[in-house]
Amino acid sequence: MDFTFLGESFLRLIGGVPLTLQLAFSSIALGLCLAILLALMMQSWFRPLGWLADGFVFVFRGTPLLVQIFLIYYGLGQFRPALDEMGIWWFFRSPYYCALLALTLNTAAYGAEIVRGGLQSVPAGQIEAARAFGMSGLTLYRRIVAPIALRQALPAYGNEVILMIKATSLVSTITLMEVTGLAHKLISETFRSFEVFFVAGAIYLAINFAVTRLIELAEHRIAPDLAQANRPAEVH
């Protein structure tokens, strides 16, 4: 293995890390806001809202992310005159914004189920006790429901964060030069696919290693009792 070439490849590919992280964390932040809204819609007493949220989740969980990216970037381009009239063609002609939209909608669909599961894990007894103390509405959600739901949903949502970082590799198909996009470009110049993808994989692995450590730290801060319970027992 040519270590000199590996070093050169690393220096080339590391330039795509900022775009990878920007896409990943922007879509995760926007997707989380949408996921919370969808989860609340699913639990709404007004059933049409629940059906709308269920339909959204069904579509975006049931179709590949790559197809969603293509439909938004290439597919909506067929409606350029209508989008131009509405004044939003500037958004859909940009590969960055199209990728961000596709990633956001995709992670929102998965995140909605995670958030819904967290909300449903809140013991009914604690809600009844809070209501007995006079809590209701936003106060009940802020002081009782949200903290418990967050404790339960954080591990699963941590997995979604990691999946979204890896999913950013798909945006290279619409000309964005993140890590995988730069890898494809370097391979077309050198025809050395093994070394280039080896370095790209190592970069993704390092990013996700750092993210998993941060998620574990957050779990320890938010729910130290659960984190301790999930640790393997020591053998004496």
C-alpha cells in the first residue's frame, strides 16, 4: 500500500468534511423540529392531522433516500416555469438546498417515530400525578413529558444522527463535493479506487467515533442511571 498516496488522498478528502458536517447537522436540526411536530400530530385528537403525519412518515421511510434526492433535484426541475412564477426556483436549482431538503425530510420521518416512541414511554401515572398538582398544557410537557421522553429517545436518535452523517455521501450524486464527491473526483484522476475509498471510509469512521462519544456523554449527563444500567457488568 502506498502510504504517500494515502496521505495525499487524506489531504484532498479532508476538504470535504466541513460540507459533510454542515449538511448532516443542519438537516438533523431542521429534521428534529419537523419530527417533533409530526409526532405531536400523530398523537393529536384531530385524526386528519394524524393521517397526514402517518402518510408523510410512510412515504419517506418507505422510499430510498437516493430516490428522494433525485426526485427533488432532477424531478422538480421539470416544473421550472411554475417554480419560477412562485419565486422559489432559486431554491430548487441549488444542489445544496435540494440535498438539505431531502436529508431533512428523510430524517424527520425517522425522527418522528423515535420522538413518538419517547412520548409514549412516559408513564401515565406520572402524568396523572402532575395533573393532580395542577400542571397542564405546556407546563406539563416542559417539566414532565419532555424530560422523560428525551431520556428514552436519545439513544435511538443518536443512531439516527450517525446514519445521517453516512447518508450525506449520497449527495455526491448531485454534484456536491463533500467527502464522497471528492473521492469520486480523485478516483477519476488517479484510477486508484481502493486507496481513495479506504481513506474516505477512515474519515467517516473518525467522524462517527467522535459523534458517538458526544452522544454517550449526553446520555451520561441527561440520564446517568440509564447509562450506568446499560454498561456491561464487571467480571471479578
